[in-house]
Amino acid sequence: MNRMQFAIAGLAAAWLMGCGVSPQELCRQAVDVACKKTVECVPGGITEAECRQQAKQDADCDKAEPCHNGKYNPMQAQKCIDELKAATCQQLMTQGLPQSCDMICQ
């Protein structure tokens, strides 16, 4: 698994721990952004459709659960999605996920 795929998997896992208003929808948004970035940043890899199919199996957003440790922060969750959308491939490859993604459950 390359660094980008590891970061994407980490984002999906972070969303699985989400809680608050519709953690399922937030998980779906994360998968959507993650798959778009994967296709953009890893040319010649999987397609967006393949990514979504794999993410549906791995993340299972319909079963997203509340934070196991800490309290869900919906502002950080939205910030994470916004920063991930805005991040360049170079930023994601060298820096990993935005720091806000680590602050979803506090």
C-alpha cells in the first residue's frame, strides 16, 4: 500500500469513528473526496468506481459509529473534508492528511 492509499484508508477509518449529526453522511463525503483524490494523485491506479466499490466494503458508512474515545467535533469534520478537497497531491503525499482530520474525535 503506497503512502496515498494509506492516508486514504486512515481517513476512512477516522470517519468510521465519527458521531454526531449523520456520521453516515460524513463518511460518504469522506469516501467521495478520498476516491477523487486517489484517482487524481495516483495516475494509472484504480478508477474512481473501483475505489468507491472497495471503500463501500472497507468503510461500510451505513454502520458508522460514534466516537469510541472522545467527543465528535463536527466543525473539525467539515474542516477535514474542506482541507482534503483543497489539498494538492504533493501535500497529501508528503504531509499526509490535514491535521484537522486527526481532530474529529477529541
